[in-house]
Amino acid sequence: MSKQILAARVKLPEQPSVLVVDDEKAVLLAARRLIRRYHPEWDVLQAQSVESAHELLNEQSPWVVIADKQMPGEGGAGLLASIEDSHPLVLRVMLTGDASPQAWLEGTASAHLTFAKPYDPEAIVSVLDRAARIHQLPIPLDVKLALGRLKQLPVVSSTFTRLSLELSKDEVSMDRVVDLVSEDQALTARLLQLANSAFFGFNTEAVSIRDAVIRLGSELIRAIVLALELFHPGRSSSSDSFQSNNFSLARSVAERALLLAKELGLGRKERDRVFIAGLLHNLGALAELELDSVHDDNHQEAMLGAYLLTLWGFKAEQVELVQNMRFPSASTDPDKALAALHLAWILEAAGVDSESLDRDFLQSQGLGLDEQANPILL
């Protein structure tokens, strides 16, 4: 592709559009009907071959490309790999009929998201929702381009992807969630441990994974699964010590924020939101490791974390806490949950001498620090 064409692809058009690539016409027709039903504001482009897709991409730059892995020629994987360089801002989605772990890992080399075929219609609808939210994130263009050209973002497993999709449904199947969690013995043990932890204020024993799932709730389970996956030694290109330290910091911030939320009188739902944001607040550091062209700073890490959490399907209200907890005055909806997170991050990560400490914001929400830098209610 020429430099002129490459230069023209560093910004997306205002009109959202999606390109669906599959050699089965019935799949294309079904996808068009689905998208027009739930997202009529999106333009739907279609290609029945990789060659046709390349021709369309020479003329247009859709927000999302959804491609079947198994097609003649270079296949969907080859197509998505080429888009990394030619259309770095495009959200790349792979569909595959091969559910093996190897196929899933191969998909992560060229796609932001991978879904099994036959796909769940809610997965496609969710992808467009995520793309629209990512488009609105205040991330500098050079960072967006660097993210788009990364050969590999932090990898999430097929278990997390399937679990996340199920938990995001309006009507969640508890049997399905229990089955997915039970596939991983380590995850099952950790969730049971947390569900029986006095730290969360539970007084009775959860004796089964079903009890644990019901007790912890969908958003908390999803956050725990993600943190365990991404900060587990050997799961990414980052060093084991970095992952271990990052997880230790995330846990410390989450636990401190939860205690502050209790002191502020927040209810169970808000306390869960606070704990989740604390546990996931430094995910952006995993992406920063791969971005050689950009500099390490708290604002960037927060934006990268917001990008990843949006990409992986977390709710907007949860993403906003991660995005704003370091600089709470930038929030359009500041509250006590954000105050608990900001103070926890200051105490556990940034330090009370940090320029990021926003005393005025904390005071407005009823929090402060005494002369010994201990948190106090005002």
C-alpha cells in the first residue's frame, strides 16, 4: 500500500461502519440483518473473499472488520494482520470454527477479539458498542496508532471471552457461568476462597462454585478472572516479577479502596465497583510495556487501561472509574467511589507527596489526611 493511502488511514470517518468478510453468503446476510436491527446507524460493508475485502479497504476505512479465519488464500488471519499496518485504528475481530486453545492463540496474533462460530449474535452487537466507546476515549492519536500496530496486546483466554460475553447478557445463565468457571481448577479455588472471605463481609460458607458465583456477582467475577489471567506469571511477554509486582499493587489498592468505601458508607454495589476498579486500575501498564514510542506516565496508563477494559467488554461506569481515579477532577461525575479510589491509589502507589494528590476533591467528598498521612473522614 502506498504512503499516501497509509497516511489517509490514520483517522476514522465520523460515520461508523463495519466490514464483514466471510465466504459463506448466508453468514453475510445474517450479519447484515443483525447489525441493521440493533445498530441501524452503522453502514454495513461485505466481502465474500479476502481479495474483495482488500479492494474495499483501499477505498474505505471502517471502524470494525470482522473476518472468518478459514477462507481461501491468506484467510481472515492474513487479512487482519495486513490491517494492523494499513488501518491501525480499525478494531479487528476474528471468527473461527476451531475452538482449540492453539487456534485461539493464533487468533490473538492478528485480532483484538476472537469469537467462536457459530457466533452468538450478542457478541457482534457488543463489538460495535465497544468500538463506538473506544472511538470516544480521549487517547492521543499517536498512542492510538501505536496500539493499533502492536503485534500483540495483553492476551485474554477463550474462557474469559466466553465468560465475559455470558455475564454481559441481560439474562445470564448461571449454569453456563458455573460450567465455564469450573473448566479452570485454579480459578474455581480462588473464587471459592474469595466468596468465603470475611474481608468481603460474608458470614456464611459458600460450599459450591454456584454459591460463589451468586455471592460474588457477575462484574466482580469477571474482574477477578481478568486479573488472574493477565498478572499470572508466564501469561504475557512481560517479566514474571513485573506481573507479580503489578498484581500485588492492584490488590493493595483494591483492598485499601474497599475499606475506604466502607468507611464512607457506600452500599454493596458501589463497594464492588470500587474493588473492581482498584483491582484493574493498572492494566494499562501491560500495554505500556509494548509501546516503545510513547512515554510512561500516569495519564497514559489510565487511558490505556480504559482502552483495554472497553475492548474487553466492561461497563462504561466501571471504565470511567479506572480512567479518572488518578485525576478525579477530570471526571464529569465525581462521587465517593472515585474519592475512595483516588485516596487508595495515593496511599498505596503514588505517595502522599505526589503532585497528583487532589486534596480539594477529597475534601468535597468527605475524605482527608491527618498530619501522619492517615485517611480521615471529614
